[in-house]
Amino acid sequence: MSKRTGLSLVLALSMGCGAGNGAGGNESSTGGASAGGGGASAGGAPSTTQGGGGQGAGFAAGGNTGEGGGIICAPGTPDDDIDGDGYTEAQGDCEDCDPNRNPNALEVPTEDGKAPYDEDCDGDIDEPPDPPCDAGIDVDEMDPRKAAEAIEICKVSTGPDDWGFVSAEWVMADGSPPPVDPNMAQRFHLGHGFVDDFGPNVDLRAGERMLVLSSGTARRPNDPGYQSVGGFSKGYSRAFAQGFPKESPACPGVTTGAPNDPTGVELVLRAPSNATGFSFDFDFYTYEWPGFVCSTFNDFFLAILEPFPPGQTDGNISFDGDGNPISVNNALLEVCGCEGNPPNACMAGGKIFTCSLGNIELIGTGFGFDMSFGQDHGATSWLRTTAPVEGGSEVHLRFAVHDSGDGVLDSTTLVDNFEWIATPGTTVGTEPIPQ
């Protein structure tokens, strides 16, 4: 079929601490208690605990809280930094035997049966989270700062020793700036948007808005500016992101076409001093399924982390268990349907798709049978990516989407519910969020 005509720190824990405020470690240094949404295991598989986090951003749960000190130390003067966390008692460190308790830490709610601690040294323990900061964002908002707010990154860093949001900019998939030609720039900016649902059956993961990125228009069919995801080419191209294209192991011999119509956002963040990682939720839709699975028209969703995670040669942090990047060919694409399904599986590009989640999440999105000549296309449903960070460090996180091979038959990704993780052993991984 023709594409044109046929139209997816941990320190030792058993030591007591002889000085300071309480004789022992804290939740975040040893297992990460949490206020909300899924903590990761060592293999990257998240739990499904839901709720808010501190300071307007979640802190993921999982593991056991600490019992025992972070380090062995002796009392010092108010100007000593005994635990080496960059803060002295005179500078507000309320426990100079524990590097995970200082003014640059994020408060971690106490798990049942565990001792409470004041991680952020503000005098309050387990203070309630700030409310979401994404109310009232217009679908066509141009300020890239709103991309952070829409995924629950609310607290703004005031400097190198304060965690939170630093900056944001709209970018191409390779990190370069948007097109300078006014007409191309206008089309580029149609590729990002903010919504409070995606069709009648796909809800937010947190807050009141979520970020949408699309190689077409980041809009729902009834939103102003929407163009059909079945045929809108914006007419510009750019280079691949570093490390891409990543060819799918499930599609041997297939070569991905050059990027077209890329749209993305790059966030600069400072991690809390007690963070070991972060997570975010996303949902990838593609019009390329089923007609162009295992073809050159292999659209991508990218999540690029810099510095690169340990052991990786590039910053890609979202991929399935078979090593496929999040593209038309990923193994996590389970929202789909075809004649005879259910109970029968669907075939596309020589691959079997069980379509175990059915097609209900496609309705009202432009990717379902209700709007596309009676045929379903495909999506993953909500997935969660986890990745490690060094506490107190500055990181760059880029989300982007692009077509491959040409600019029609678009792909769209929803992003929501960013959370800092305090669980030791956080690794890179992407898993489905249980329904």
C-alpha cells in the first residue's frame, strides 16, 4: 500500500549518629517513603501508589524507611559540615549527621510505623503538598515554562543550592531551536499544547492539565487549530537526536526515514539533594499503525536525559522491555483493534499485536475508528518511565515527537505526573501503569 494513498546514596544504614536532631537516618536516604505516585524497584518497575508530592511535585514511594543513622559522626561546631552535604548547622542543616536532611532536600512523607523526620529542615514534618500549578493553561499557550507546570514541576529553583525548575525552551528533537521562517514557526508551535483530557476515555494523571506533543497538531479534534492526524504535513525537517535512529530489533533490515515535523521541549531542573531519580507518565499514539509497522515511516517519542544515565551511550530513557524505542514498532502498543479482535490478535507489519487494552482509548482522539474511515490506529495507554539522578545535580530533560520518512500520518504523545524518587537503586525503565 502506498503511504500517500493508504493513509506508535545509599550510605551504610546500620550506624547510629551521635549528634544533631534525632538519632537516625531518614526515609529518603534508605528507602524513600513517599507522598505519591509509583516508586521504582531496582528493575524500574513502579508501584501504583497515587497522591501528591511535596512542594508541588510528587515524591515517589517504595522501599523501607531508614532506621539507623546515615554516617558515624561526632558533634562539631555550627560552622562544620560534618555530613558533607554542603550545609552547616549555621546554614540551616537540622541534622549534620545525615546528608539527606538539609534545606535543599525535599520533604518525604512518613510511612506508617516509621519515625518521622524533617528532611527539608523547615521546622515542619510531613507538611502537606502545595496544590497543582497547572490550572487554566490554554491549549495554545506559548510559554515553555507551562510545559513544566503541566507535568507537576512547580517549585522554581532560586539558585545552585535550591532544587526545582530552572528553565525551559521549545526545541526540535535534536535540541536545536524551532524554525525561524514565520510560516514554519507557526506550524511548529501547533505541535505543542495543553489539555485536560484526550477524548472521553483518557484522563489526566495529575493536576488539571497535561502536556501534548505531536508531529501534527497537539490538539483534540474539537480544539481550535486541529488538523487531521491522518494527513497534516508541516513541511520542515531536522536532524536525528543523538543516538537515533534506533532501529527496532523486531524489524530486522528496516531503516528509519529522516525526521520530519519534530516538536519538543527541553527542561532544565535541579534535583533535591535526597533524590535518587524521577519518573513521568506518558501515552504514545500513532496513525502509522497498522499500515506502516516495520517500515521506514517509524515515528518516535523521545525522552532524552543529560547527563546520560550510567552505562548508556546516549540519553534515551524510554524504551520497551525488548529494547525498542517508543516508536511505531514498540512492544507496548496495546490500544488497538482490527476485524476479529477480540478475541483474535491483530497482525501489522508481520508482527502480532494482541490489542489487549481494546480500542476505547482511541475514541474522540482522531486515532480511532470513529474519525478515520472506520479503522483503528494505535496507542500504548499510560506508561511510566523511571531514571536515576544524582541528588543536588542539574539535569536536562527533553521530550520530543517526530514523523519519520515523511510528514503525514502523525504521532502524538501525552506527558504528565512528573515525580522525584527517593528510592535507592532507581534504574532506567518503562512499564505499563496497571489499569
